[in-house]
Amino acid sequence: MRFHEQVGPVEFWFTDASDGDVSDPVVLAGLRDQLGLDAIATMRQVHGSDVVWAMPGLVPEADALLSYTPNLGILVRVADCVPIVLATAERDTVGVVHAGRRGLVDGVAPAAVKVLEERGKGRVSAWIGPRICGQCYELDEETATEVATAVPAAAATSRDGTPAADIGAGVIAQLGELNVEVTDLGGCTLEDDRFFSYRSDGTARRQGAIVVLR
């Protein structure tokens, strides 16, 4: 595991390539048993901004999945996008978010926070995992301008001096505007071979983040 923490009844993990491809049902079943979960709920991620509540056995089309069900793990899968774990201050509600370039522009992370605040109790905290960094995420000039216009904190330049985007910095800025306490775990998926990276080799494999209420 890349990272594991438990804060009261909230427990979460960020996986890496050593844990296997979390898109594989066999790998996911192994993680469910290893982590002592009743089940792991997933979503069909579409680079949008829809926020849904998790239900065992259902795979909704969304990019933010929330839960208040004890011992039900919820999963976000990534290979360069930003994986986010959310929890309310009273630790009664949790969420996971998939924030890529389009999700950043559309505000998927703020949307998830607002739903959590409506259902849960207290200020929301966030933990942000490894993703492609701003120096590696090169974009064409038009797309980079679109991202920077929507979220100025995401404006970046690649190592070669070309237009780029720092989606992690963009997400952190969006969450900060909502008074969310953010813990950034860092790491670049393209630079670090412990992680799967779509930009690096076009892989269909994914690492992820799982959170559960115990």
C-alpha cells in the first residue's frame, strides 16, 4: 500500500502498482478480504461532475461516490488523475472523488464536498493522492488555456516550457475555497514507477483509493 491511515472510524488506503490493478474484479475481491470489508462499491468514471451515494451491487455512472454505510468500502480508480478521499469532521460520512482535467474544470470535487456538508456533520477534510504533476502534464495551448481560465491555480508549464496543467494544485485551490482541510500526499504517477500512468504507456491498469466507515 502506498498509504494507510485511520482517523476515528474513518479508515482509508491509497494503493500502488504492487497491489495490482484495482479495475480487476479478482484484485478487488482480494483487497476486500485483506482489508476486512463487507464489500467495495465502485462507480463507472466518465470524467464528469456527478455525485452519487454508494449502494452495494450497483455501479453508477459518476466521478464522486459517497457513503454513510459502515464497513462498505468505496473506491476511486486513477492512472494520472487526482484521487481524493473526503470525510466529515464527525466522521459520519465519507467520499471518494476522481478529478481529471475535465472534472477539475467542471468542479467535481467542490460538488462532492457540498453534498457531504448537506448530509454529514462538521467541516470536511480531504486527502489527495499521487497524480501526474504540472511539469509532466503537457497540453495543447487551447486546452491549457481553458483549464487555467476555469481554475487559475492549475496553470503550469512543462519541463520543456510548453503549456501544461497542474490538476493537483487546481483541486487543492478549489477545496481551499470551501474551507476544506487538505492533506496532500504528493507523488507524480508519470515519474514514479510505483504507479500506473496512462500518459506514460497508455495502460488500462489503475491504482486507487478506498475509504470505509468502521
